[in-house]
Amino acid sequence: MSITHSNTVLEQLGVNLPSSPENEVIVQELLDTKQRLSGLSKSSLKSLPIMSDLKKIQTMAILENVMIRCYQSQSKYFPIIAIRMVRITLQYGSSKYSAVVILWKDPIQSVLPHLLYGYRIAEKSGYIGSTGHACAMFYSYRAFFSGSELSSLGKEVALFMRKSERDKRKVMSLSFLPISKGISYIGGSTTFQDTNDFIEEEDMDQFNNNHEFAVCECFLVVKLCCDVVFRRFDALKSIARKYIDCRANGIAQYVNIHRYFYGGLVSLHFYRENRDQFWLDRATHAISMMETWAAESVWNFENKLYLLQAEYHYAFDEMEDAATKYRLAIESSQKHRFVHEEAVACEQAADFHMEMGNKDLADELMKRALKCYQAWGAEKKVDLLLEMMKCSELKN
């Protein structure tokens, strides 16, 4: 259903959307909704009555359908639709469509069971529908980027993919694909030698040309993550330079945030290597964005900010500040249970301290990184690190 057609239908149901959702309108709507939510506790939200007004349930169903399409097309209507769904839920009670409106201010790990529950409820009803498939997709990406154990997650994603294909949800199926391949690649259950074997620039071009921007970004972010984990930056340079800004003017979603995180790390690596202003501009913007998100949720984003800041200081030879930020990044990753990001932070800190001549500390950090990768289930990375450490011992 198009936005124009949806607006006509929604007007008949008593929902009026702005004709042009400019940033000022979005900000004001968010502030108004924040004010409505400010006096409500989690328990009061959980105890909302079940929505019984059939007209409002139909309205929520239409809004949910439109919201998913807005997300996929980067439309500025996305936050407006989400706000309307929140307001209807507060006034008329909770419905199965209310579960889609979940933000990431709370610890991201605490959101995962609710998303999975939303999928299970839809599955038990006999018709998964857009809501159920959306919950499964949101769960898969949040689980992957919060460091869920890869083997178990891979099985869940495979099941979600089969059911989305069965229900002929083309875009949903495509959105699961990069996560599925990324899990297989990092987990070592595939013969892929590098990410170019399953994420090619031509594919990205096709998605972009077809205006499948959400799918394009999903592939990009998984590639960024995998190549940062395996420290294969050369495989990234062309595609990163071309697509790193693919959603610079889009709506900040969870995947988008990780584009800034991994894209920022990649940008700082390249800037340290060649002093190209292009990469420094992207890195400083990524840090600025992460500062904003970390202010909203220390749990979810503090460790990422510290690691970006560490790499920034390293790029400018501010070694004492870099060492401090690496330590804080590792501590924050462990405290907030992002085991995969603790592994990345430890490995990057190990490289830094090795260059500084602190071999004992570097070796200690590399061993810690290995344990974290093992806990994540990153078998391919574990095998690579063990081989590297064995070669290092033989040289010494």
C-alpha cells in the first residue's frame, strides 16, 4: 500500500499524517510523545488493556504495514507512523501490532526476548504476517550485533528465512540473507574465503539501483563487521568509499548505527594509512553520531564510542589518550555484555600496544580477544588467531 493510498484510508479512520514530514515536524512530534510517556512506568505500559476497538485495530494493522515499507525505503514518514502507533496504543490499549514499536534505549539484550515472543505469538496464530516477520528480522539483527552466540543464532535465522520464503516475503528474505551468510562466515560453517564471496559490489549496485536501500545497507553493514573482525581492510576500500554514506540522510535505525560504528573504525584505519581527508570526515561524523547515541543509552553505545575515540587518538599519535580509551572500551564492552565487541577492542588494543613496544600487554590482550571470540562462537576467527599466535611463538 503506497503512502498516498494509505493517507486516504487512514484519514477515513481518523489518522491524519503531515503532507510533508520535515525534520521540525518530526522533532516536535517526538517531543510531544516523549512528554506523554514521561510519567509512565514500565509496569504501567505492560498492564495496558487489550485493544478492543475494531476500527483502531484495523488502523494499527494499516500503520504497521506502511511503517515497514517506510523503513525499507528510508521514508521520513517512518518515525511519524511509529509515533501514531504509540499514541493509539496509549489511548486504546495494546495490540499485536504494538510490539513493532520497540526502541533501543534499554539494554539491547533485554529487547531480544520480547521480539522473539512477538514472532512466536504471530506464529501460533497460524499467520505470521508482516508483524511476525518484522519481529524476526529485528530480532536477528539485534541478536547478531549484540553478540549472541553464533551457532544458535544461525539456526534461528535459517528458520526465519525458510518461513519468509514460504510466505513469499521477498524483501524480508533478502534482509535475512546477509545475516545468515555473515554468521556462517564468522562461525566457520562455510567455504567462503572472504566477504567478497558472498557480498559483491555488483549486488550492492543492483539493490541501490532498485531502491532497495534497507537491503543494501544490511549487506554493507554485515560486510563491514566481518571485515573488521578479520581485519581485511583492503577488501573493503572500494565498496566502503562508494556506499559508506548510503544512509547519511536516513532515519537512524539499529543497523544504521552499526554502519557508523564499523564504518568509523574502517575510516580511521584508512586515514591512519593514507591521511585522506575523505576518511577523516567520515570518522569524525561517526564519532559525533555515537556521542549522541551514547548520551541516550550508555549501556548500548558507550563501548563503541570509546573504541572509536581510541582509534581517533591513535591516528593522531595521541598515544596516552589512545591507551586510556582502549582500556575503557574493553571494560565497557565486558560490563555491558558485548562479547564480540570486547574481542574486537582487545585485538585492536593489542595491535596498538605491540606498536608501542608493550609486547607482554599485547600478548595478554590477544589471549583475551581469543577467549571472547570463542565465547561468541567465531570459530573461523579463532582458528585464524590460534595459527597467528603459533607462528608468533615459533618466531620467538
